[in-house]
Amino acid sequence: MKLKYYFLLVVFLVLLDQLTKLLVYGYIRPGQSIVINPFFSLIHVHNHGAAFSLLADAGGWQRYFLPAVSIIISTAIAIWMMRINIKHVLKLSALSILLAGAVGNLIDRVWQGFVLDFIDLHYQTFYWPVFNVADILISLGVVLLIFSDIKKS
């Protein structure tokens, strides 16, 4: 597969992430929660920090710091992708998925100053931090990247 198809995958996944966020904006008010089942809800939450709301209450400087870090990391991933042999399908797929997640959240940070999170998983009194499609892509990309390196060994 040609490298351009991996970048098309990135574009498709970013659009998927942004579409899900647009749907949440359109149908769920900030703070509103819609219970789907005893383990899963949709909730409209603005995350002004990083993963798990880290730095959310940092005083505002994170609004500029986090996008800058995202731009640097996204650029590094894109350059890394261009330097990988096209035969490394799993690694290129992993990096594409990871890049899409980073760019999806970067778009939110740049345009809104926060990331929209809406997937709420819970069991009785245990609640996982609320997340979004871009967060899933980042996690999946990291797991696949690790797996691609283990597979080579």
C-alpha cells in the first residue's frame, strides 16, 4: 500500500472523531448525561487539561502549551511515517491511528481551548475518566505500535 493511503486513513479517522463530537454538541448539553446501559453513558464534558484532565486547573497556560506539544508530536509522527519502509504495514497503521487521535484532539484544543469528551464507562461506584474517539485512537495506536515492535523481535 502506498504511503498516501495511510495519510488518507488519518484524514478519515480525524473526520470520524470530529463528526462524533459534532453530534454530541448537537444533541447533548454541557454536563448532560444520557444513560445507555448500567455501564455506559454519553456525557458532554469539556476537558481543559491533558489525559485524565491532568493540568486542567493549571491556570490557563496549558491552553497554549498542550496544543504546542500536540503539534510537535504530530509533526514527529508524520515525519516518522515518511521514513518507514512501506512494507511495515502494522507500524504504519499504528502510527496513522495514533496521528489521527493526536490531530483530532489538537483541532479541539486550537479551536475551542479544550477537548470535548463524552464516552463515560462505569461500574457501580467505579468511573473511568470520560474520553472520546480521538483518545481511543491514541490508545489503540500506542498498543499497535508496541505490538509491531514486539512482533519484529
